[in-house]
Amino acid sequence: MNLVALIGNVATAPELRYTTSGKAVCSFRMAVSRPGGDQADFVSITTWERQAEVCDRYLEIGRRVGIEGRLHHSTWESKEGRRSTVEVVAHRVQLLGAGRRSAAAATSGQDGADVPDTPSAADVPAGDAPGSASEPGRQEPVGAVASG
């Protein structure tokens, strides 16, 4: 079974792009503390479709999030030789705690979950990520993309 669940903080600003066929894809990195709390691992996260657009709108550096997804390994040839990477393709992203955009709500005693513009976990649906069970082995090209 290929299942990953992580809780950590957004480490890089989300980057929203669109595939040549118009599907939204959002990438960001998150910092996940190791046991003991004095070191962190930085993990690349990718989300697709509506969830990608929601992540682009609501995630910000430092925001605490929980993600569920699957590991995806990619290899390619470059001028430097064969390269590879491992990322998490998230099918669920949950906002935890208050972000800076909801700082006014936090100072009034509310947490981020009660802010009307902040989606709940139900508002961040599982996307049809390429290569998932609904699209076995299918991978969308992301090379030539238009910024959103």
C-alpha cells in the first residue's frame, strides 16, 4: 500500500501552474519535524485540479497543514545525467490552526477553521491526480504551462 500522512508547516510559497490540457497543478514544500523537534525534513508536495487552486489560495509559508497522499518517484535525463525525485501527490490537504490571512480572527478568539474564507477539509476534495487508481499510469505533461 502506498499511503503517506504528514503534519508540518508550509516551507515554500505554493506555485500554481496549468498543464497543456488545462489541469491545475500546485507544488509546494513542507517542513516536517523529526522526533525530538530539533531537525526537520523538507518534503515536496503536489496537488491537482480544484484542490491545487484551493491550496494556491489558502496556503502560505508557515501555515500548519496535514496531508494525505501517495509517494511518486520520477526519473528523467538532463545535461547533468540521470536525475530523480520523490514527491508526495496529496489527495487530501487539511488546514490546521490559523494562518496570517486569518490573524484578525485569531486575535478575536476564533481559530482558522471558523473563518468563512478558510475551507474545511470537506472543501478540499480529493483530486483526480494523474497516475491514481482512476487514471492508472497516466501522466499529464507539465513542462509547457501557463501561470495562473
